[in-house]
Amino acid sequence: MSTLTIRQLDERTHARLRGRAAKHGRSVEAEVRAILDAAVDLPEENILLALHATFAEAGGVDLQVPERTDLPRPVDLS
């Protein structure tokens, strides 16, 4: 495990981190670790945005959506 020291952190930012940590039921240190883990685990490219861009370059796609003709099914909640 590595250690990271953050100097000159704005007091307002620290207070907001404390509030966020309390909301999630963890320490400020654990909250910062969770934030950093989430930030670096993001994919390089959003696959849906990449697909959208690809199809937009090709002029888009027109899809035919069939009309729904089936009736809703009853649900047994027992």
C-alpha cells in the first residue's frame, strides 16, 4: 500500500469530504480512497458514446419499432 499526503486542501473541500464520508458511513480517509478508486477505474472511452459517434459518422440508423400488440401479463404477488 502507498501513502498519499495532500497539502493545502481547502477547508471547505475538507468539510464537504467529512459530510460525504458521514453520509456513506466511513472515515474521511476511506471516502477519499473510494473517490480515487472510482476515478481511476473509469473506462478510457464510454462504449455507448463511441457507438453513437460511429453511427453518427455513417449518417445514423433508422430503426423500425414494431407496434406492441400483446396484452400485459398478470403478476402473481403471493
